[in-house]
Amino acid sequence: MGIAGAPWFLPVAGLVGGIVMGFAARRYHFCTMGALERHWYAADSEGLRTWVLAAASALIATQTMMLTGMIDIQASFYLTPVLGLGGTIIGGVAFGFGMALVGTCGFGALVRTGGGSLRALVVLLVLGLSALAAQRGMSGHMRIALEDVTTINFAPATDQSFGGMLSFWSGVDLHLPVALAAALALLYWIFRDAAYRKSYGRIGAGIVIGLVVAFGWLVTSLAAQNAFRPVQIESASFVAPVGETIMAMTVVTGIWPDYGVGLVLGVVIGAAACAFWRDDMRWEACDDARELGRHLVGGVLMGTGGIFALGCTIGQGVSAVSVLAISAPIAVASMMFGARMGLSYLIEGSPFSVFRNHGHDPAE
């Protein structure tokens, strides 16, 4: 069976990967919501380029392992030939709006919790419980009903990746050309900015986070091949695993936690280690009931929306991009749209101000 088949292998691997991710994110202020806000309102794309670099790095490493036969991740839910289009769009918009209300995503909330933010801890608890409800509870009925009427089945194609779909339609194996084209396009946009090419710390952080995402595919694929039990093929995502972590900490099942639970805990530990190292650990709480209410609503929207959309800004924005899933650009665009509406609501008083401005920055 080997080490990869041992029951402790996945949570320990997740813990290690999470520590690296959390430390790098805390050290170089990796935050999707902050990156989008600065891009839209301050014309500063450095954070956004780092996020895209994480996706590009994950894509290059993951596709290399897939094309060389090192990993087999066809069983990943990102690659099933069934696409829940309605859930991806509606869930993505809800997640993005909630992300704006909170000021960060699920991954960012974990990093902030490691730095002492009690606000982020509240968000995580609400996000995790909302995710469980959308998976197994009352809001799950809405998710299933939406999937029943908006699902697109790409069968008989073997998966919903861009490479897989184009290969099926053309009759020629186009996985490598599609992966190369996607990687080159992303890298060109990232490094066309001369100033960003000198941001060595952020470049390093983006690469490290992307490689941890690829690491997730590697270890779960190895475990699936060696374990005598069902193993979910997954990488980094921070919605459903947050709920699973809450369950693992409150319910004794006799079963070892999976990779996602280890990753969640590892991110908090890694962020805390960085905060202690840099002496910037700060205990923070909500200033008043209004701020607490905003964080509660944001947590519900992110937890519910993330399950509907099958991922967050890391799950769909990096992990799904790494396997070139068709759902990735749809979910990311929906999340960005929701985040833009959320920021418009917070800054301008109405989520529809962005439409009335016809795309012009209100700060201009």
C-alpha cells in the first residue's frame, strides 16, 4: 500500500501544503478581494497579477503532471462532463458579493484568522455552516432544483476541460496545444507590466501558491491509486473544506480527515507562524453590530454561493483553472461581477451604481 495509502497521509500532506500557502499569503498580502478592489479603484494590478500567476503556475505544473502520466485526476468534480451552469453563475455572483461585504474570500479569512482576526473567525464559522447547509441541509434543496433545470451535459466527451472538449470535437488530441496556449496567454498578461517584473516577493508568492495547488492534485491522485478506500481527487478550495473542518472538530466518526481539512488547518498555522515571525499578530473584532451583521451576511453568501459554484476564488480561480475546466472562467467572471456590485454597494450606496456609471470608475 505504501505511505500514500496510509490513512494519515492526506491530512498530513494537506497540513504541510496549507502551512506553506498560509505563510506565503500572509507574508506577501495575497488577497483576491484586495487585489480586485485595488485594480478597480486604484489602478494597481500587482495583486491581481499575483493571483493570475498562482493560476498560471498551478496550470503549468498540473498539466505537466497530467500529460506525462504522473497523475490521473479525471475523477475530479471539476472535470466531470456535467456543468451546473445556473449554480456556477448564481453561486459565483453570491460568493463575490459576500466577499465584498467581508473584505476577503474564504482563503483570506483563514489567513486573517491566523493573524488574530476574530472577525475572520466569525466569517469562517458562518461560511462553514452555510456550506454544510448547501451541501446537506435546507438550501441544498434549492441547489438541487437549480441543477435539475440548468445543467449542461457534455457527454459523450470524457470531461469538461477545454482540451478534452476540443479534442473530442476535432478528433485530434489537443490537450498539449490548449494547455500551452492558455499558459502563454496568462504569462504574457502577467509579465507585460514592467513594474511587476521587479516584484520578486509577490512573484515568488504567486508561484509557491500555484505549486501547492498542483501538489494537492498529486497527493490526492497518489492516495486514490494506493488506498483501500474511496479518495476524493481534490486540490485547494476553501468553502466545503471549511465546513468539513467544523464537522471533523465537533463529530467523532473514527475516520481520518481528508486533504481539505488538513489544508484549512495548515493555512491558519502558516499564517500564524508568519504573523509571529513578523511581529504583526493583532487581535481584531467587529467595531459595532452593523459591521458584525455585514460579516454574517457575507459569510452566508460565500458559504452558500461557494457550494453552488463548486468553489471559491482559489477553488475555481486557481484549482479549476489548473485543469482548464470550462466552469473556471464562468465562475470567476460571476464572482468578479458579484464583487464589483458588492463594492459599489459599500462605497457608493447601491449595488447598481456600477451600471449607472457605465463602467467608469467613480473615483475619477
